Amino acid sequence: MLRSVLLYTALVFGANAALAADVDWDAAKAGLPKLVAAQDPGPVGETEFTDPEGGTHSLADYRGKVVLLNFWATWCAPCREEMPALDELQAELGGEDFQVVTIATGRNSPARIDEFYAEVGVSNLPVLLDPRQQLAREMGVVGLPVSVLIDRDGQEIARLMGDEDWASEPAKTLIRQLTAP
């Protein structure tokens, strides 16, 4: 109980004032109980990651969009449960203002990722790789899956450790609030 009070107090007083006006963090937390809003939003990692063709990317490529960054792996059982919901969220809300960015961290061959996507029915998510876990380490990822909400300015505004139903109404409402003009 005390932990909940402390967390709630931190969220109320520590949330970025600009975000507090746009996002109902209490409702988001009620619908996504593992979600933790950043008390002091900060920049995300700058380490580059790759695609199967060898192209390099960075999170800076997504500036101007709200991003749900998800670190996952083909061997991760909770990831298997979560990926279809991330795919549905991208299909429904992805576009100019929002992008689900999934990064397979660690040893995940592109062929195995393709098999994984086919097995779980994913067709709207990118295949991006962090084979040496450099970006994951830079961003403090210690388990999988981990989802990070990033604002249009490239600031981490919330994090969720573990799997979640990202196709749920609370998740969609949160994304709509974050992308509202």
C-alpha cells in the first residue's frame, strides 16, 4: 500500500508538466498496471541498430513521432504472447504520428525472426536487430520484453517491464492521448 502511495505521489509530482496536461497517467496506470511514467523524462539511447540487409538505424530516425519501442527476442515466451498485440496496435494506430519499433536484442537470426513472425501472425512490425545488445544495455534493459514510450522529442516518458496487451483499450487510449495535437 505504501509503495502504491509513493509511486502515485511520484507520478503526480514528478511527471513532466507538459505531459500531465495531455495524458491521464492515472487511467493509463489503472489499465496498464506495470507502466511507470518517467519522473524526469530524459533522452533515449543513441546506439545504432541494424536491419537484416545491414542498414543502420537509430532512435533519432523517429524524432517527430511518438514511439513504442519494444525490446524482445525469439526465445522469449512472454514476447510470443505480446508481439501480436504490438502488431495490432501498429496496424490500427501506426502512421505519421506513431510507430511501434520492435528490436530483437541478442542472438536472433533474421530467418528465425521471420519464422517467429509467421508463427505468431505478425505482419506490421519491422525487423530490427541489436545483436550485441548495445542499445539494450545503454537503455538499461535487464530482462525481456521491455517497452519504452518515447515522445516526439526523443525523450523516454514511460517504461513497462514484462509483457502487456498493447491492443487493449487502455493502451490505445494512452497512444491517442500522446499523439493528440
